[in-house]
Amino acid sequence: MSQPLLKKDFYFDLPQELIAQHPIYPRDHSRLLQLDRTTGEIAHKHFYDIVDVLQPGDTLVVNDSKVLPARLYGHKEDTGAKAEVLLLKKQATEDLWECLVKPGRKIREGTKLVFGEGLLTGEVCKVCDDGNRIIRFACKGRSFYDVIDQIGQMPLPHYITAELEDKDRYQTVYAHERGSAAAPTAGLHFTEELLERLRQKGVVIARVTLHVGLGTFRPVKEENVLDHKMHTEHYVIPQETADAIALAKKNGKRVIAVGTTSCRTLESCYQKNGAVVPFEDDTSIFIYPGYTFGVIDGMITNFHLPESTLIMLVSALAGREPILNAYRVAVQEKYRFYSFGDAMLIL
């Protein structure tokens, strides 16, 4: 009988001051810890050094999902009491969304809400079993997304307490498909110039879309990791990306996921189809040590929270002990952690 996989096995001690509150400028000047997943050897670089590390024919798979400025501050129409809404997931139509609301107990079915001095209004259509609300929004003479871009705030993770001065710094430079409630943060380190240098070297840049939900920050509460229920997210793999990966595999080249979201997208498709094919689906794949990867050969990722599903995923790729050792080294070397922090390259 195999040993249970315990949450505490993925704990590490992180000083509060190493949690990055602001993004680095320029983007590609963040530090890069390179980890050899065969030997466990560690090298210290800067992110722009990946041009020297990656080889012609390598395929980098990025997630082009775009973060919605999904946090809305407004008030109840009848009383003027303050209300906060966080857009989570679009429903059947553009104007209908599943949302988190504050204060929850006072925003009931039928409550009407006003945002941006009337630019946007909403009515609660349903209270879900988990406490979320289904809200129908209306805006006069403009598209919903235009209004959201104007009045919405970026839904920064709870551990970032500093105000973000430039909304675009919580977007990747290749963000295109609207729908995420959080950024695919491994991609925040790329600049247009760095991507062009990679292309000139012969590295293929391929895109997938996975809309990141707030479930990515959901803590693992069960002591036995296998009892944890993963959140569900929607993904799309286009034909040209499937073709690029097939060519890389045929030629014996590496497929490197930029971030855990790209990794989960590719591996989810592989699990369903036996290969990466043009595909659209929902995934709740949970990758932890013992998982056999079918697609990726490496990953660019940020440093993740202790005991999170994300540190479990990278431990599946590189091994739990090598990852925890790399994290200990990163703490000693004062790397910056989490969404606005430094990067790790696992090859």
C-alpha cells in the first residue's frame, strides 16, 4: 500500500518580506532560478538569459488569457450602501456573470446595484448554493467590456497589499482572450523584445487559452492531498499550437510550458485524447508527484505558496525534494516570491 501524500510534505518557511508587492521593471530583469530536473543542480540567472538557455526548435507554450479588471465597487440602488462585486465566470451571455459579492448577507436575490456613477447596473438573479451570485448587468450605449475596462480594478491576490499603479503590469504582453480572474503570472516576465529575440533564435512561441479562476488560490484544506477537490477552468487549444507541438515531438525538440496553466491545458488535452489536438474543454486536472507527463519537457514558473496545488504540480515535474531544496535556496538568496516575484526554469 502506497504512502499517503500529505499537505505538510509541501510546506516551506517564507519570510513575509520576500512576498513581492510590486512588479520589476523592465519585466525581463527579474531573477531566474534554473533547476535541472535530472540532477537537481541550480543556476542563478536573469530572465532575459533564457535566450541563451533555450534551443532552436524548442516550443514555448504561453497562455494568452487576458485578466478582466473584475473587481467592481458600487452601491445598492435602494439604500446607497456600499457593495463590492468580483466577476468570476461568464454565463450563457455576455451580460450574465457568476460573482462573489460583499457584504454577502445583504445582497439578496432581486438586489439592484449601481457602479461607476451609473455607467453599469446589475441585478442579482440568483443566490447559488456556494454563496456566489448570478448577476445580470446592463450598460447604456457601450459594450460591457469597455465599461469594465474603464471602471473595474484588477483582482490582485490577497497577499499583494500595495496598490497597482499600472493595470497592464498584471497582464502579459501577449494577453488577448478576455476571461481570467487572475493573471497567468509566469508570463509576466516576457517583453515583446525578448519574444522577438527568441523567435529569431528559432524558438517557437505557441498559444493556448486557459481562463484562470480564483480557485487557483484556493488552499488545500485536507491533510491527505488526494482528498482535495480541484477547481474547474475552461481552455482552448488552436490548430496551429497542436501542429507546433506535434512537429516538436517529431523532431525530438522540447515543449516548455510557460506557467502551470499552460501545463494543465496541454496535459488535460493529452489525458483525454492521447495527444495534443485542437480542442476546447473544461479541466479540473490535479497534477501531483507520481503523475507521468505526456507532453511537457520543462516549465517556466513563478515561486508558489506553501502547501498549494501549484507547488505540488512543479514537484511532480522536478521531484518534491529538488523543488523544496530550490525553494530553500531561493529564500536564502532572497528571491522575490509569488505573482510579482522572480521566476524558475525547470528543464
